[in-house]
Amino acid sequence: MICLETRLKGFPSKVFSCPSVRKIFVNVRPLTEFDSNAIDEHDLHQAEKNILLRRRENNIPTIRNILKRLKLNKTSSEDIDKLKNELLKLPNDTHPRLWTYEDRPKETLLCDPSKIATNYVEFSQACKFNNMLRMNQLGNYTGQKSYYLFGKLAELEQALIRYALSVLKQKQFRLLAVPDILPKHIIEGCGMATDGDRNQVYKLDSGDCLSGTSEMALAGYFSNKLLKENDLPIKVAAVSRCYRAETSGLQEEKGIYRVHQFTKVEMFSICSELESHEMLQHFKDIEIEIFKNLNLHLRLLDMPPIELGASAYEKYDLEAWMPGRQMWGEISSCSNCTDYQAKRLNIKYTTNKGQNKWVNTINGTATAIPRLLIALLETNQKGKNLLVPDILKDYLNTSTLMKEKSIPEVKLVKQIKSKQ
């Protein structure tokens, strides 16, 4: 790997006299793997090819212009900050196998299509009949895309969390309780933009942000750490609320399919560069095990470059068939971020030979509640009964989700001040 600190040694020394600037380049993902001592046009061309493959915003022309000014010694601190910001926008490299995928994922069906139910009650109707969910008339105090789970549906959420954690405990994961409020640089270090019209991050007045996934807090926990090779791989998990500012108006994503906040069980690993691909397969296998035991109809997608987030080198999505929507819906994913996050958050390990190297990070979803509830209730039905998968019966002490007592309807009342 070529570090940008090394590549920038050819520039005028006074430009990089500030130690913080040199540290910036230490923590920036290298453009490509070459042996030259300076960023040349070939490097930029390779980075640009990767950007275009992913169909991301191409900022290479901007980087070229700033580098030209640096070489001419015509720059300012503003230009250096601009270069830093543009370099940090560069996406991770893309796994070579994905370069031939074009725009479509490679699909593996993990179920028997003949066993997919044709008679079902759609999720929202099932919840309405059983008095288990409310989404209407909540805008006056919680805003759109909010929801309340009642009775057995709320218990089912907790059962799914406990079930997922029991599986992860068997797989030697260590559970952490993490904060939901994080500084901006941690979220950006994980590859999530906090600025721009289409960012998904909620910002607080203090400048901190609400976490979109516990992956961010777990990665932040290891920031500025120097680990030992014998400590790797590290596998941790967390349960947290996840906050997403962006929602969708698409009909197929109505209801609780895409909401502003939800509960998720997240897996995260710190490992060496030689272990990361195998760890990704391990995460994928865990996800398949968890959801197969819930009697869901699944398909696995090896995602193409266009579907990769900035931090992902390779990614798998796991989708469940949702009869009420007549579509496959994503319920889980896992990504290999190689050293992308490590270089932004300064996470290294010392080899047994005394060499310091960047770690690799892997993340995956063990349980994301709202969509899982949709697939679970629409798939596990017998007549009007909503069945509980065998694996969850010990957590719920029931085999069916019984009808709850009716919850009084909420009506908005406009308060009118009386005249004195």
C-alpha cells in the first residue's frame, strides 16, 4: 500500500510543515497499490476508473488542480484543507471479481420457490387486526415514519434481539453497550457523509450526530489504538437504536419498511489484512444461519460496484421474500472495508515481528427489526394465526401471536385559547 504521506514528499517542504497536515495523509486511504514515490497521473487515472465504476461523484479533476498548484508552490492553507477533504471522499478499492458485474448483483437463491406462500395477510393488515402496531396520527409529536409496537409485536422485537445475541455469543462475539451520539469525525471516518443534500445523518446543535448504526461507535471505540497481532481477530457486537434522516416515498417501502429510527444488532470485527475476506464469509454464514432458523425465504446477493458504500471493498446483501409487497426486501448485509476505516480512525496492530500495520474492519447486520418483522409475520402464517418460529418460542413462551386488546384511537385536538 502506498501512503499519501510518502507520495507527497516531493512537494515543497514548507507546505507540509504542520504536523497535523502530515497526519492527515497518513490516515487517508491510498489511491492504488504502486511503488512510485509520488502521486502521478497513472495513479489518478486508476482512482478515477474506480470512481466511475461505482458511479460516484468524480472529484479527481479537483484533486489534479490542487496537486498542480502544490507542485508550483502556489497554495494556501485553504488549498491544503481542500485537498484533505477531497482525498477523504475517495471510495475504497473494489474487489477485482466485481469489475465484471456491471450494475447487477450475483444472486444465489437460498430457498425452494415452490414453498413460498400464496395465501397470506399483509403485514399492516395483520397488525391492525391484532392491535399490534400504530403509525397513523403520530405527526404532532413524533413526526412521519414513526411507529409504536404493542403487546406481542413489541415482545417479538425483544425476542429477536435475544435470539441474535445468543447466536453471536456462541460464535465468540463480545457484547458492548455503545453510545448513540457520536462526534462528526467518527461517522465520517466510517465512510458516511455528514454534509450535503442527500446525507442520512441527524445533526445535533452541539455539532455531534446521531449514530446511523452501532458499527460507527464500535469502530470509534478502537480509534487511535495500537493492537497486537495475537489479539486478532477481535469480534464484537452491539444492540442500538439507529437513526436515518432520509426516508422514501416509494409505495413498496411504505409502513415500517423504511423509517427514521429502528433497533439493530450489529456485528463488527477488527482483523488483519490476511483474515478480512474469510471474516466476511464468516459474517455472511452467521446471517444466513440466523434467518434460515426463522423460516424465511432468502436470497443472497453479491453486490456490484454501483451498490457499494464508500468504505466497502466487497459486500453481500441478504433479502427475504415479503409476500405483502410481492418483492424481495433487504434484511441484512455485511461488508469488508479492508483498511479504509482504519486509516481514517488510526487503528493499527503490531505484528509478531514488530511491524505496525493497518487493521481491516468487517461489519454485518445480525438483526434489523422493522423489516424482519414484516418478513416474519407475512411468512409464518396459518389461516388467521401468526405463528412463532420454533427457535423463538423459548423467548416468547407462546406459539402464536394472539390478538391484543384494542388500543384507543388517537385524535388530534386543536387547542383554542379562550378570550379573557
